[in-house]
Amino acid sequence: MHRAGDRLNSATLAKNFADDPPALGDRDAVIEAARCVFCYDAPCTRACPTDIDVPKFIRQILHDDALGAARTILDENVFGGSCARACPTEVLCEGVCVDRARGKAPVEIGRLQRYACDVADAAGVAFHEAGADTGRRVAIVGAGPAGLTCAYECRKRGHAATVFDASDVAGGLNTVGIAAYKISTAFALTEVARVERLGVDVRLGHAIDTDGLRDLLHDFDAVFVGVGLGRTRDLDIDGESLPGVVEALDFVRQTHTGPLADCTVGRRVVVIGGGNTAVDVATAAARLGAEEVTIAYRRGEAAMPAFRHEYERTQKDGIRWQWFARPTAIVERDGRAAGVAFVRTTPAEPGSRGGALADVPDSAFTLDADLVVKALGQAPHADWLTAIDGVAVDRGRVVVDPATGRTGAKKLWAGGDCITRGAEVVDAVQQGKIAARDIDRVLREEATR
Amino acid sequence: MSRPDLTTTFCGIRSPNPFWLASAPPTNSEYQVRRAFEAGWGGAVWKTLTHEPIVNVSSRYGAVDYDGRKVMGLNNIELITDRPLDVNLREIERVKRDFPDRALVVSLMVETNRDAWHDIVRQVEATGADGLELNFGCPHGMSERGMGSAVGQVPDYTTMIVEWVKEVATTPVLVKLTPNVTDVTAIGRAAAKGGADAVSLINTVNSIMGVDLDRLTPKPDVAGLGSHGGYCGPAVKPIALHMVSAIAGDPEIDLPVSGIGGVQAWQDAVEFMLLGASTVQVCTAVMHYGFRIVEHLVEGLERWMTEHGFMTTADFVGASVPRIKTWGDLDLNHAVVARIDQSTCIHCGLCYIACEDGCHQSIEKTPIAEADYTAGAAPDRVLRSGGHAIVTGGGDGIVNRYTIRESTCVGCNMCSLVCPVDGCITMHPVDNGKPPMTWNDYQAGLADGTIEPIEPPEHA
Ligand SMILES: Cc1cc2nc3c(=O)[nH]c(=O)nc-3n(C[C@H](O)[C@H](O)[C@H](O)COP(=O)(O)OP(=O)(O)OC[C@H]3O[C@@H](n4cnc5c(N)ncnc54)[C@H](O)[C@@H]3O)c2cc1C
Ligand SMILES: Cc1cc2nc3c(=O)[nH]c(=O)nc-3n(C[C@H](O)[C@H](O)[C@H](O)COP(=O)(O)O)c2cc1C
Ligand code: SF4
Ligand code: SF4
Ligand code: SF4
């Protein structure tokens, strides 16, 4: 393991982590916008979890009204700029775009969305202001996209919003979890600032526990919980705590919190997992200068949870995949991780993609590595909420009514990764929005009673 | 199979193909016309000459861009030649000498004075040019001085000046018509009456290009002011086609027609020819892309002629003219309805909303569960990624299926016009069992009591 800066100069590192894909210029944006046929009851809008009127904003760009486009976007999704950069559009809006049915590439909705939001940012336009003060107060636990959206939407409706977050950085995984070449830390913080500008009070370094939550429920008129998920799950194999074994979130986080040159990376990196997080880790490692990066996944390519476009990104970055490889132990040398021992797997039922796996006899092999990253996905960490009367947690998910975000407890709403066990930023935003609408409805009903 | 022969004889002027450059900036100078002929243009009409060169303003052009495509229409406030007459004449002489097989026609515009016209005609003919084109069309700058469209809008002036020219001219005389009139055939007849050998049309259409929304100044902008100018390019083609066909179909005008206005592609040229033009002239497309486009025009025309078995352009020039009728001659009982090919439909909903809001409410929109849809759809409509199956045209679990309600479809074409997929919506004749009946038949039948009044259509 070494500092990235020991092998790559900062210009190379900056280039490796530059926005991918790059922003569209004015003329390119108009040309791209012109490709949209302006569908009616548009598939892309139906596929957007936040219901952004995509053909409307694209046509606004086409007609030289990027600011109007930004309003169309931000009205529905205050993290429109982040979503534009980080949404897996291939399985959302762009995936259903009708242009694909004509054998063409889909309209680049994400990049157009980014273009409009960038124009608005550059012009310093804030589209919303706080609503007339209602005197009601909402507490939000977790300053990720779910919590901040809920806070913003509550402020728009005139309720005071106070956000508590355990971390010293606001924005949740949107700030420190998403691949840095998709969303730069600096950009993510501008979206946090947009929320704060509406008068949202964000208190960092404030972890909330059961007692704390009881206090909030007592002191505030409504409480929203958007605590996301916890640490990356353990491998449960020998050697897991050796130096040289790290977890995905910490590995990605360092690319956001410190200079890239100070990031720790290995020469030979083995990433364990097969999802989008594994891809983020592997691509970050490659871009930090690792010589050889391998993703080891216990199933085959067909079952890989990583999106196709993320898989393609690994191909571009020269990352190798080891399919049907189950880790059995971390190999130790001189008190440090020196590799990973694997055994080959095979579907227990031939032909099945997701079912049980069996080990292939005598198939053990080892991959050398000076850095091993665990990227199995995050474990839920919301069980403590069950201590609140009425809150149910089902296999790690906080149970809510999807139409309102209400938990079973009075005055308590929830949204984001803690109710889905991990989805996308855009889903967290929508859930924050849905909850804020319902909170507003309930608070107004109470006021008229 | 032998290649079709594109050689054209136009009121006695021969050219190796029917593609001429219109009198405009591309024919300003010897340098340009040489380049054009080297590139393969069959003929050129030299930029309009006059006795004293005019003075131009800056800037001069404006364009309409449409949804990201550049120059769908072009406008100019440029005038006729700004170069001295003797320089132009020397250049014309040299070009004609070096390209004897090409048609070189010279466009003229002088004040309404018989001697002035006689003088310029004699000087130009001395160069050996093949013919003269009288510019009665320029809609700006010259018209205020009693020239250009000021002449071309008044039938008597048109006849008078053509007569003056014909008194001395020994080469064919074309009259270039302005579209800025209520009835172009009236001017065409006036030109024929004066003895013109041919007409060419259209010149540019009166227009204001637009207004700069920041400075509130017109476009194009001359020190914050503007003036109406002449509009040309793809946007004017339908206007030009109508006027060409009107002249070609007029029994009182028996003159060859040179078609002008918005020719970009060989197809445009063929349309002009089918509607009666035996040569076509091009300006904007050359100003946009250069002389090289003549290759596409020639090759496209040749291929089309070969496909249709036409050996010379005369085989098809004017072939569609007899099919242009007055509305009253069209069959009221002919019925077509739209049909949607579900296998190529991309589910954009454009046909639906066009029909629903703008036409006759005859398209049904039915949401279908994505799962039911994919069972019957082509596999390339489903993209698999990270355990998701994404359906093109889907979203929120449904795909909208659009179908035509034939019982109320009036066959207006609108859905097929807006559909972004070629061939997805087609129009089909339906047999309503009624014999052909034109409006004229209908009126006559109503009058003599042999026909019952037609019921109005039922609307939603
Ligand atoms: C490596 C990685 C890459 C990803 N890449 C993408 C991507 O490219 N595109 C995409 O759309 N999504 C991506 N995601 C998913 C996305 O980041 C999450 O879906 C989204 O951030 C969830 O938002 P949230 O508000 O629910 O939770 P989070 O963003 O996790 O925020 C939760 C916040 O709550 C705080 N918190 C937790 N517990 C407490 C407590 N007890 N008291 C106070 N505060 C607490 C945390 O500090 C945190 O700030 C990625 C996720 C990961 C892990
Ligand atoms: C800048 C410009 C200058 C023109 N000058 C003349 C001219 O001097 N004489 C003339 O007869 N027509 C002139 N025209 C009109 C063209 O010859 C032609 O009739 C018209 O542009 C329509 O053809 P198009 O659509 O191919 O451009 C001019 C057009 C343009 C754009
Ligand atoms: S928010 Fe995401 S899913 Fe929605 S339109 Fe924008 S890029 Fe697409
Ligand atoms: S589906 Fe594609 S073409 Fe249709 S409105 Fe959306 S972006 Fe435009
Ligand atoms: S316009 Fe064409 S492609 Fe679009 S829904 Fe209608 S038939 Fe289908």
C-alpha cells in the first residue's frame, strides 16, 4: 500500500477523477436536446423516480431557456444536479427513451439535466424560497439526500427544519459515497448549500440514538428519519481485520475528503463483491494508480448486480473480473494482507443464476494483493428504531406506507436507503419529498383542528 | 442499360445538365463561376448587372434555425452587383469563351428607361452570353427605386420592359418573377405578352428575419436598424412549387420555366421538374455548402431517371402538372384512414396528442403492463442491466399502445406527419361504397335535386 501521490502526479490524478462524462457545452446541449422527439405521456418522465417532466426541460434547453429548464428539474428534485451526474440513467429515464427503439442512442437526459442545473448555478439563481412561517417544527435525522430533501420541501411549505447528522460532512453518501468522478465533493456541497440557503438548520456531529429520537418526537411536531445504511458487510473469513483489508465506504470516502495524492491505494488490489459499489472501488483504485485491479464475484456475469454501463466502465479502466470466486481467507505475510484465497463456485442447480452455490472440489486458488477491499454492500443499521412504539423493521428495512412515508409511530416518517435497503440518490430524494408533503398535510390538518 | 442524358435545351440555350446557379452571390465573379463550372454546374445566371454599381450595407443576411438545424431559411438585404459593369462584362466574356458548353445567362436590372435597357442589353450580348434574365423580383432596396419587384408587381410595366428588351435582344430573354404578388400567373401572362422566351421563379419572399431579444433590434442588424429583405432556402420551396406549377399549368402561358426556390437535394429539383420546370436554379444551398453539391444533384437525378426509365429530362418535365387541380375537382367520396404498425411504433405518443388536441380525437391510448408488452415485443426492446429489465417506451410499469379508431378517423394525415418513425403510420384507402363525386358534381347535384346533402362528421 502506498500514497497515490507517490506514483502519480496531481495533474494525472486530477485528470483521472475529472467529470466522467464531461459537461455538455451550450451548442452540444442544443443539438442533443434537438434529438428528443418531445413524447406525450413521456416514458422518461414515467421512469424518473422524482417525476421530472423531462421533455419539458429538454424543450426549454432547446428553446434557449436553460434557467426555466433548471426550475422544471429542481421543482421536482432539489438534488437535480447530483442526480444528473449519478443516476443510473441506463435503467431509468434513458433506458426507456423511445429513441432507443429507433436503434439510436437514447437522448442523454442526465447530461442535459446537468447542463441546465449548471447554467442555473453559474447564474446564482435560487428558484425557491421558504414559505410563510407556520410556526411548526420538523426534525430530520440524517443529512443525506433523503433527509435534506425532506427538510427543503418542509421549508418551502413554511415549517422550520432542523437536520441532525452524526457525520462531520453533510450530504450523506451523496457527498462522500458516490464515485468522485461522477460527483465531485465540491459540487455535492453546493447542493447542500442550496438546502441551507432556504433556512434549513444542519447540525453536524449530532448522532441520534433511541433516547435522542424520543426527545425529538417530544420536542418537534414531526420527525423524519433518513439514516441510510451502515458499514459494509463483513466477509466472515480469516484475516479480515489484517492491515491491508479495508471496506468500500472508507476507500471511496478518502477520494472525497482528502487530496487525491494522499489517498491510500495498493499496487495489486482485489475487490470483493459484484455490484456497483465494487465497480466504484475498483475504478477508483485504478484511477489512483493501482497496477492491477481485480473484482472477484462469487457468481457469474449473468447474475452480476452491477449495471451494464458500470461493467463497461470497468472494461475501459482495464479492470479484471474473477467470476465464480468465493473468498475463503485473507492470505497473511509479515502481519499484513498479501492476497486472498478463493474457491471456485458453481450454481448448485445447473443453469440457475441467483440460486444457491456449491464449491467446486479442489479448485482453490490465490490472488496476490497488497490491498483487499470489501464491497459486499452495506448492512442495515436501523434496528434501534424498533425501540420506538409502532416502528417496524423488516429485514433491515424500516417499514413505511410508500404513499406517505409514515412509519407505524405517530409523528414519525422515514425515507431513503433505510426504507429500501439501498437504492439510488433519486429514490431517496423522492421519498424525502413524499414524506415532506405528507408531513405538511398532517401539520396543516392539525392546525385547522 | 445506357445512362440517361441530362442535356437540357432551355428556350434554345443548351446546358449539359439542368442545374444552374441562380443569380446571386455565388455568381458574383469570374472566379466563382469558373469554380462552379469546374465543379459541374450546367449553367449560371450571372449576379444581376446594372449601369452603376450599387453600395451594400453590413450586415446583410439572417437565417432561421429550426430545433438545432441551421439555415432552414435565409434572408438577405443585399442588392444587385456592387462591381463595375465593365469588369463584369470582361469576366463574362472570358468565362463564356472557356466554357462554351455551359449556359451563361446574365441577369439585368436598370431603371425604367428604354434607352437604358437597350444599352445594357447590347453591351451584355457583346460578351457572347447565352441569354438574358430580367430581374423583376428583388423585393428590397431596388424596388424603392422603381426597379426589381416594383416592376414585377405591375403587369403593364412587366410587359412594357420585356418589349423594350426584345426590341434589341438577339439571345433568349428570361423574366424572373417575384413571389410577392397575389397572383403570379397575372405577371407570367404579362411577360408572355411582352414576348419573353421563358420565365424563371421564384425570386425571394418579403420577410423580416426576427428580432434580437436582448437588444430589441431587427435581424439582420445594420447599426441597430433593419429592413425587410428577401427570404429563400428550404423554407420557401412549397411556395415556389405552387407558383411554378401555376405558371406551367396556365394555358395562356406557353413558356419554358426555370424553377427556383429552396432546392437543396436532387429530390427537390425533380419535384420542380415534375411540376413543369425544365431547369432549376440554386442559390442558398450553394451559399451554405459550396459548389460541390452539384455532384449529388446530378447523381441523384440520374439514378432516379434510371429507376423510372426516363432517358431525357423531357420525358418527365411537367408530368405531374395535370394532376394539380382546383379543389372543386377533387373526389369528396375518396376516403383514407391511418393505420399504425405496432411492430415499429416507439410509443412516443405524438400521434395521439396531435390527433387529440389538434385533429379529430381518433387515436386510442391504452396502457399495457410492461410484462404483457414484452411477451410480444422484439427482444431488442428490452435491455437487461444489473438485474433490471428496462423496456424501451415503458416506464412506471406500463407501455402505452396507440391505435387508430377508424370509424372516426377523417384521413387528415396529421398523425403520419408527426410520427418520428418512417413508415410506421400509413394511410389506407377504405371502400365506402360511394362512387367518385367532386365538389363541383355535388353542387350541381344539389342544385338539380339528384344528390342529398352530406351529413357533417360526428365529433367527439
Ligand atoms: C459506494 C456507493 C456508491 C453509490 N453510487 C451511487 C450512484 O452512482 N448513483 C446513485 O444514485 N446512488 C448511488 N449510491 C446510493 C446512494 O448514495 C444512496 O442511495 C443515497 O445516498 C441514500 O440517501 P439517504 O439519504 O437515504 O442516506 P445516506 O446518503 O446514507 O445518508 C444518511 C445520513 O444519515 C447519517 N446518519 C446515519 N445514522 C445516523 C444517526 N443515528 N444519527 C444522525 N445521523 C445519522 C449519516 O451520517 C448520513 O449522512 C451509492 C452508494 C454507495 C454506497
Ligand atoms: C444574398 C442573395 C442575393 C441575391 N441577389 C439576387 C440578385 O442579384 N438577382 C436575382 O435575380 N436574385 C437574387 N437573389 C435571389 C436568388 O437568385 C434566388 O431566386 C432565391 O435565393 C431563391 O433560391 P434559393 O432558395 O435556392 O436560394 C439573391 C438571393 C440571395 C440569398
Ligand atoms: S433525476 Fe435521474 S432519473 Fe430522473 S430524469 Fe434526472 S437523470 Fe433521469
Ligand atoms: S423518451 Fe426520449 S425522446 Fe421521448 S421525451 Fe423522453 S427523452 Fe425525449
Ligand atoms: S407517433 Fe408513431 S411512433 Fe409515436 S406513438 Fe404514434 S405511431 Fe407510435
